[in-house]
Amino acid sequence: MIVFEDATLLFPKAEKPALDSISATVKPGKITGLVGPDGAGKTTALRLIAGLLTPTSGRVTAFGYDAAKQTARVRELLGYMPQKFGLYEDLTVMENLNLYAKLRNLPRSQRKERFDELLEFTNLTRFTKRLARRLSGGMKQKLGLACAMITTPRLLVLDEPGVGVDPLSRRELWRMVKERVAPDTVAIWSTAYLDEAELCDETILLNEGKLLFSGAPKELTRGMESRVVRVLNVDPGERRREVANLLKKEEIVDATIQGGSIRVTLSRAFDAARDPKALFGGRRVELTRPRFEDGFIERLGGAPKDDGANERTFARKPSVDAVVVANGLTKKFGDFTAASDVGFKIKPGEIFGLLGPNGAGKSTTFKMLCGLLRPTKGEGFVGGFSLRKAPSVARSRLGYMAQKFSLYVDMTVRQNLVFYADLYGLPLLKRGSVIEQTLDEYDLRRYEHVKAGVTPLGYKQRLALATATIHNPDALFLDEPTSGVDPIARREFWNRVNRFAAQGVAVLVTTHFMDEAEYCDRLALILDGQKIAEGTPDELKSSARTPENPDPTLEDAFIRLIQQGREGGAK
């Protein structure tokens, strides 16, 4: 149904093609995942299919039509959902549906029936009068999907629909798309979430514009059999140090924390006849089922082996038992309670995760602890200082990295570092050396004099973390810091965060990546503004164990606890 024939696209003044001689096919009746890191060429490929771009050489056909020359015919069949929310935020849910019905020439006589069907399908019936900008992230994606499907397209193109969406909403989106795939239709789902890629019927794996793999996900994971193990019962205080040590070994392709264990991918060069325990100091080791991500990381050359040679030492050591304290935090907006009596403590060197569905109250709790929102009741402390009584001192003890890139896009990388060093009050005599060391530590030299807004996403992330830690904070607050970032960049990021924690920095993180949540020492689950569960990743997984699912994932636990919480609330 979709055919790429040596498709190449070279943008003016670009050093390398955005797509480089891609040849691949997309079959009908299946969901095909277009998978790759940031800058791999996924969005470029989708725009070629939609006729929004013309290939420099080669061609792309959709249902037999040349996408560049017969664009109108292709678009008659197309439902397109862009990566960023593309609807009108000042219109209501129903007004957006009406607008798209008019744009796609849906007959007026058919609209009510079609709207009712889509609203029920997306569970948006109760929200028809709500402005789009006031929808949660998951609801926005559902509305975007409804508008893309307004005329029952034969070609459904979704550009990273799961970015920034909680696991429950992503699972619902996935169900919706799967239910709509018919034998004569095509669905293409672009993603950097590798658990999503594993659910696809077929995958096309891109990196730097080149095709790395095309086929069923299980074909990629099959080559990883007997090479993925879990190192069990690693002491909590040793896990991060052990991961760093393992990544230095040639026999190791990848190593990540997975609750109370370490998940390790062995290289092809590792002799299967050898006892893998020798690599792990005699610790107990067991084989585990390989995932699509394991094969993906190997194809990209393995996890980054950053030895932290240029890292700064955090001079400040907190003198309190708990660096971050949430004590009965409550926030009301009129009659609406966004957070209710939320409480927890984060010790020095501890990574604490806040989980919950979109709109649950995580961001409200987060903002109260950052001093960005004043609580209606309760109190927050950072480094022993009250955010209510001494807000400026408390804020000076934390570093904050926002979900969306919030630095000054028209200033260069160096100018942003200088600005934040000044903002955080670094002594003038010390400022220059700290900035130079930061540029080296985060490998930002190549973009030192480039405007921050045009640097690649992975480097934007590095710069955001660099500015958040330039003043050696006691606590580091990370609000969905790796949303939309590829797995290699995410591993680099967490290598740094782990080193900060090893030096005593308390870390508070919100995330929708359940594998990232496994890196945390403890987790709190927020629903409807209330904390409904708290514990280690392994404790939360144990709470979801059933005879039907004796070894649940953290995502299984997340969904089960949320469903239990909603059922309890309904009662």
C-alpha cells in the first residue's frame, strides 16, 4: 500500500540527507511502527507519504499514487495526526470536530452520527463544550485522533501520538487505532517509545536517515535470545555504581536498573559457554525475555559508556535527613481540588518518582515544591528551608528542569549558561571556571556559539540539565525530562542523574516511561490529586501480582493501581 523506492531527501544547506536511499514497504491490514531516535527521519518520511515534502530523488507511492505528483488523490484517503497538538486550542471539542468535518467535506447529514460515534469511541462525550487547551495530554491526543478519523481514512498516519501521554492513555490510544485497522487500510504509528514499537505488526527502524531494520519486531528480538540477563538482589546503594562499572566492560552492550535488579545485554562476542556470573562478581543471574529495545540499542552501537571523567563534584552537602519534604500539600482552584494532602520525603542521594495519569495532580504537586504555586494548605521544604516562609532561599537550593524546553532560544548555549550562573548567584571569580567545566562535562563545545533553539533535541536536554545543576543544588527536580527523546540520549541523561544522586543530590522526577520509573528508589502514585500508593518499584509490582500475571511489569502495576483507585473513588 505504501512503497518507498530509494527515497532520498536533502534539505538545502544540510550536510547529510534527512532520508538516505530508503526502500521499504508498508502492508495493508497492519499497524506499522516507524521507529527511530530524534532526528532519524521519521517525520520526514511521514511528510513524504502525505505529499507535504517532495523527495530529492527516488519516490514514494501510496495506494498506487505518486505522493509528490498525485497529492490530491493521496489526501482524499489520508487521516494525518501531527507530532505537536495541531488543533485549535481556543475552540471546544465539538467546534474542532465541526471544523474538520467541513474541511474534509463530510456531508452535514452524516455529521451527528459520525460525531456521536467518535465521541463515544474516544470517551470524550462529556467534554464536548470544553476548550481544547483545557484538555489533559491524553484527551488532546484522543481529540486529535478523532479529527484525523473524521472521514474514516484508508491511510492513517500518526506522528508520535504517545509523547507526553501516560501509559493508560497510550494503551487506550493503541486500542482505538487497532480497532480501526481493516484489511484494506494502512496505519503508520511513528514512535520513540520502544514498548509501543514492540506492539506493532511491522516496524521500520531508522537512524540518521538510514534504514537499519524492516520487519516484524520479533525478528529483531530473536537475535537477542540468551543474551539478556538480570542480576538479582543488588544492594540499593550499589546499583548505580554497578551499572556504571558494567558499562565499561566490552562484553556489555547495555545495562539499566530494573527495580531491585540490573538488566544487562551481553554482546555477541560474549562466549555463551562462559558462566555470566563471572562478569557480575558471583551474584545470582537469570536469563530474561529480550525486548525490542535490546535489539534497537545494539543496532545503534550499544549504550553510551560515559565514564564521567569531566563531571563536577557537588560541593554542597545537605545537613538534613530529608532534603525534600511535602507535608500535607493541598491546592484548590475555586471549587476544584488539584492536590489533596499529598505528603512524602526524599533523602539525600535518593531518586523519587511521581507517577500518575495525565491530569492527576503530579504537576500541581511538583510546582508547589518548586515554589511556582503557593499551596492552599500544607507546606513544602527544600534543604531544610520552608517554601512558605523562606521561598527564595529554598528555591536557591533546588535545580529545576521543565517538561518543555524553556531556556532562551535566541541566546547561544554559552549565553544561557552565563545567564543562569548569574541568576543563581555564582560568585564572579568562580563563574568562568564553572561554565568552562560545564561545557566539557555536557559535551556542549560543538554548539557553544549556536543559538539554543536550533540545537538537536538531545543537546537541548543536556543544556537544560546543565543550567539546572550549574549552582550545585541540594535537590534536582525533573518534570518529564526525557519526553520524546530517543533511548540512547535517555541513557546518557540517566547516567548523569545517577552520578548526581551518588554525590548526595535528592532527585524528584515525573515520568511516563515505566522503564525510567524503574530507576527510582521509591515511587508515589497520584490519582485525582491524592497519593494512592507509595513504595519501591518492586513493591508496587508485587501489589499487582495475580495468578494470571505472576510477574507483572511496572506498567501492569500502574494500570492496575489506577483502575483500583478509580473503582474505589466511584464507590
